[in-house]
Amino acid sequence: VRAVRAGARRTHGGGGALRQEELGQRAGQRSHRSPPSSSATPAAATSDERESPTATAAAADVGQGQAGGYPPSADGAADVVRRLARRREASASRAAPTTSRCAAVVLGGGVANPTTYPLTAYRAKPAVPLGANYRLIDVPISNCINSGINKVFVLTQFNSLSLNRHLSRAYPQGAFGGTSALSVDVLAASQTPGNMDWTEGSADAVRSHMQELTSDVVPHERADDYLILAGEHLYRMDYGDLLDRHHATGADITISSVPVATDNPALLGVDGSGLGVLRLDADGRVRAFVEKPSRAEVDAMVAEGAREHTHGTPEKPLIANMGVYIFSRRALEELLLGSTPEPMMDFGRDVLPYAVRAGYRVYASVFHGYWRDISTLRAFHETNLELAQNPAPFSLHDRDLPMYTVSRNLPPTKVVGTCALDQVLMGEGCFITDANISNSVLGNGSIIRAGCTIENTYMMGADPSEYAEDYVHLGDGSGSQLPRVRLPNANGSGARSGVQTPNLPITWEVDNRAAAQAAAARAARTPVGIGENSVVRNAIIDRNSHIGANCRLVNAEGVVEANREGDGFVISSGIITVLKNAVLPDGTCI
């Protein structure tokens, strides 16, 4: 179907108008899917593996539109688009709502997460920037919008200020008017007469808000299904297909899962907190659920899967939990509010293993697309740099299934002088002057001055209040007299020479800390961004950082872990991370 649309755009000017008309109809019809017949045979194949009748008919239309097959003529392609739109319109008129009776619940982060520190020192993990323009929370919400799920709840507790601001600006009530009735509601952790404690896990967070979640989330309607989503993954999924699978199998719970290799670093908690592994029967029903398995359990499940039915591949024989669940209303209320022999605090650790043992109909839907769990600093760094590749394993340029975020109204990015840019993903409002940048991501408002070399780096940028065009050319850093900062030698010896760099405040409230750092930066004449002739490799530079001239952030000594918050940076997994609002004076050497 995409090939047909592309042919229409290339060969006929009217095709673009038809495409816009078709997309508008699609947006209004996504929430009116026809639920599958209850007699449908359960299958583990994903929607990508099943042949769509509409796509099949459209392919037949291509042949009718042009005797020579593909590519179709202008008239043939336009005719295919018309027929496709009519077919969808007819289908929608017969359909009963499916996604319209589903409410999405996004887990917004409940506790401090050391695996992504210091990025989560002053923000919740879903609020961490992603791919130059976005934040992690934009991924599940965009998937909901593109799937026709218009009622979204975001549960928050830890460091939620930045997340709440982003949600209110990106998804205000009525922002997606017309065919969309999108509503994104923030449910903050709170004490109630029946519960005076803070939440202690993903399931506990949902239970604490069951009164709000089970009320009339859609006017005059109550949700039949609840889609539980994590806010720290990168993927693109049509949740409507997952709902279709949920209804076709008559499941109480459906787990979206992904094949993984036995040496996946996230599997055993080497890179992250560990993944849950599922054992499925031939119909895709979950017969065992092991959260954070040991190596012995992994080997046993691989051997058992080889003897029985497996839904994986030879290279990826295990089926892992993606953290995307659909619960029927009855199952969710029974498991979270009913009497169970053990506390139901976490979905992966408690709820799902118990549901399988207790005989609930728990099915899996195996997802074969791109999926990345961004649960560690290393995974965050690698995932963002992958987005700058060409071709990228995950595209942010999908016009049919776009990613949504805040409309910032920033000026265009400006690149002046002799610059060499190779595989660079760049946001709005950046200033780049005479720089060499490769395999890097530059967030909104990034400023890189003349003579800089940036490699394998994610620079998150700066807030608009931090810079102006004339400010970019001031502050050459020559007034900064603060000394260089050196790491100890590999054997732990070797003290810093000269006067010690003042320990800048890092434990204040967000606004006070930012003001103090900005004042220190002005006093040292170290402007926001990266100063002249600096070299940065294999690093993450958080927002509003001030890096002076002639700095070298390269981790030349190969330090794996170092906590130097007082100097404005830490090293984790060998990756240098410059703290938010930090000031690194001229000549800093890491």
C-alpha cells in the first residue's frame, strides 16, 4: 500500500490531495476496528506476518490499474487510493468500536533509577530527552495516538516536574482536534484515606489509582480493556493489532513480547534490571513466566523450547516480555483488588507469574519490529546514536506514523563556516560554526563554536532563555581562570595540580541550582554550549551545560566508572556524562 501511495505522489499531482484525504479518513476510522470473530484460531504471528485483505485487494487493483503491473500509471495509482479509501469507509460503517473502549496507562517512573543516573537526577526517566526533539514519554503516547487510543493516563511519582510540564505543553486538551478526542491525564501519587503509603511497584501504582481508572474514562462508557505501557522503551507499534489478538484469543491478559538472543546483555541484568522470559505453547498461550532468569533457567528454557514449540528464531530463541500488556477489566480488578495469596506489587515480578499459575488465560503476541529497552546509560547512548545512522534501524521520519512532541516555535538551525557533518541528527535552534561532527545527536538549542570536534556524542542542547544569536559569538572563555580538571591515574594515584575547581552546588532545587550555575558561568565567562577548539568523544552532554574553550572530553585513560559530581560530570560504562547546568572551565581535560 505504501508503494502505491508513493507511486501516486511521484506520478500525479492530484495524488497528494487524495493522500491527504485518505489520511484524514484513516485518522477518524482507527478507533472503529472490527473485533475479530470469537471463533478465530489463536496464532502467534504478528500483524506484520498476516496478509491484510485490504492490502491484498489493493495489490490486485494495482494490476488492474496498469497492464504492466508496478509501478502503476498516474490514473491507476489514484484509482487504487480511491478504492482503498472507499473500502475503509465501508468497513468503518460496519465496525464496532475496539480501541475506543480501551484506556492506556503509562507508567511514569516511581523511584530513583541508578542505571540512568545522572540523567534522572532531576527528572523522571520518561522525561529524558530522545532523538534531538523528543522525550521518552512521547513514544508510548504517539503510539496511542496513531492507534486510535484517545484516553491516556500517565502515572507519576518521582521527579515529576519536568514530565508534567512536558505533558501539559505537548498534549493539552483539544490539541488534536477534529477526528481525535485525545485526553492525556496525569495521575500523581497521593495519599488517600484508604492508602497512606507511596507506591512500591508498577502494579501498586495502578492499584492506587483504580478508582480513577475504572470510572467513566470515556463519557458514558467504561473501558473494557486496559493497555499498560512503560515509558522507557523505543518502538513503533499499532496497539489495535494487539487488541485484535487479545480479543481473538479470548485472553484475560495479553503480553507483547519480543524474541531475544541468549547473550542479550539486558536478559540477565548485565545491562538493565533484567527481562522476563515467557514459555509459550503452540497457540501462543503463556505456560511459564520467569522474571529475571538465571543463566541456568535461561539454558533450561532454550532446551525446552527446542524440544517443544518455539515462537522465536534460531538466532533469538527466547521470548522476552516487552513491558506492554493488555488486561481485561475483570482480570485487572481481580488481580489488583481481589484477595491473592501474595502481594501484587509489580507486574513482571508478581502479577504475571501468579496469573499464569492461577489459570488465567494469558497469551503472548510476538513483536518482530524494532524495540529497545532504554534502561541504562549505555543503552540510552547507543540508541540515540543509532538514530543518527543512515539508514537508521528506527526512523523518526515516518509520515504515516509520526512521533508527536511539544511545538517549540524555535528558529531554524544555522550552520556557518566550513563544517563537516556526517551522520548527525540535529534539532531546531542550533548554532554550528566551523566544526567537525560525526555520528552524533544535537538537541534543540545546541551551540558548537569554531574549531570543535564532536564524535559519538549526544548533546541535549539548551533552553531558549539560555542563548541568543549575539551571545554565541561572545564569551570566548579567555576570562576563565579556573584550573584544568584531571582524573586520577588508572591505579588511583595522581592528584589534581593547581587550585581546585570549586564544587558547584548540585543538590539544590531545580530552579535554584540552575540559577546558581548560570551565575557561575557568567562570572567565569563560560557561555552555554561548547567553546572554541574543544574535543568531545563518546559523551552525553545534558541540557544547559557550559563547556569552555580548549577542553578535551575524551576519557583518554579509559576510566569505566567515576563519580565527579562536584566537577560537573560522571563516567558510567566508560561514557562521560556532563551534568545538567554544569560548568566546565577552559582547558578542562577528562
